[in-house]
Amino acid sequence: MEGDDGGEGCRQTCLRWSFQFTPTHASWLNQIEIFFSILYRRLLKHGVFTSESDLAEQMLAFIETYNQTAKPFEWTYTGRSSKHE
């Protein structure tokens, strides 16, 4: 079959991958999830958008306004499960 390299291209790509363990309680993704939750509750849930560009403009305006008063998220994780307390 023409163009078939027997999977060599995939093997070369996979050699560049490196999996890293990130504890769920310490993940930077938690911060993004918190921000998306704020964005959803304050803008998207009840917003009216006439087009994709209108949505983009309103989201950028929200972010600009939000950043003026934003404070770092305060972590409350103590490293112990609430089951053991």
C-alpha cells in the first residue's frame, strides 16, 4: 500500500510523549475549572449572543472587567481526606 510506513510514523511520534502524574488536588486545571465556572455563572448562563463574534467580544469584555478585581484563588486543601478528620 502506497504511503504505508508500517506504523513507523506513529512510533516516532509516541517516543516524544511523556506522561506526568499530577495529583488532582494540586492540578493547575482546578484553577481553570474555577474560572470557567465563574465565566459560566456570570456571563454564559443567562447571556444573549447574536453571533460567534458577539460571544467572543462579550467574553473578552468580561475577562477584562474580571481581571481588574481578580484575586488569587485561595486553596483550602490540607493534604488530608475529610474522611479521616
